[in-house]
Amino acid sequence: MKINLVAFGIAKEILQSKQLEFELKPGDTISSLKKNLFQRYPDFSKLKSLAFAIGENYQEDSYGLQENDEVVIIPPVSGG
């Protein structure tokens, strides 16, 4: 199945793109997506935290992804 990744901040730099189509197996979860991202883009493992949102809601690692989901990658944010 295909999902659409949307990245911001350092995540966008790691992917070298703001948007990316990503192929997963049916039934994969956010946890599966993380594993795939860490394998393909090892720089993600250097981040202290990484959150994912579907629509306007943050999702847990157990969230089951669906075909054509738009998954927003939210990297750690530094404030000032």
C-alpha cells in the first residue's frame, strides 16, 4: 500500500523532500513505518524523538495505517 509522507524541519532535510510517497505492506503500523524509515534513512535514529500524525491527530506506534494515508512526520522542536 502507498502512503504519503509529509516532513518538516530536520525530517525534511533527512528525506531531502517535503513530500514523499512511501510503500508499505497492508496492515503495517506507525511502528513498521518507523523501522522502514530508520533502515532507509539512518539519520532518523539520531533524533531524540519523532512523532507522527494522521490528519490533525498524533498517533501511537500501534496505529494501523491505511492506503493513501497522509502521515506527517514531526521531528523534535527546539524553542526559544
